[in-house]
Amino acid sequence: MAKSLFFRKALLRVLEIYLGHHHPLVATYLAYLGRHYNTKGNCAKAELFFVRSLQIREDVFGPEHPTVADSLNRLAGLYEEMSDFNRSEFLYKRAHKIQKEHPAEAVAC
């Protein structure tokens, strides 16, 4: 498993070098790494990746884009697992508002 994680982090570095640190594909891959750490029970690392992914998506697409709603849902779910219900509820509500305004464009990344 450690070897697999090494290659995943190496791929992230390659994406950042060739596409730039604020590219949507980098954000998608950061979310993927966040999910990896979340499933391994490392909430602190997962949070770092989810937050960075969210920041990139907000910068690239704007704060009301459906892709941002996906990032908000993932981060809210992590906070819910961490029993941080205030932050979780705030992010879920924000995501719901975006998804309500853009129902046909809801995404799962």
C-alpha cells in the first residue's frame, strides 16, 4: 500500500508541474487523495486534501459551481465523521443551495 501511495503522490507532483497548481484536474486528484486518506482513517490529512481541492475549484469555477458543491459535500462528510457538526451543517447547506440552483449539472467527482 505504501508503494501505491508513493505513486499517487508522485502523479500529483507531475500534474502540478505540467498543469499548474490551480488546474481542475489537480483539484480532482487532490479530492481522490483526500478520499484515500479518509478511508484509511486519517482525517487530518484528508481534510488538507479536501480543503485544497475546494479552494482550487472555487477559484477556477466560482463559488456557486456544481463541482464546488461536490467538494463541499465531501468536506462536510469528513467533518461529520469528525463530529464537527457545526462546520458540517454549514457546508452541507451551502452545497444543497448550489445543487438546488443547478439540478441538471450536479456532479460526482
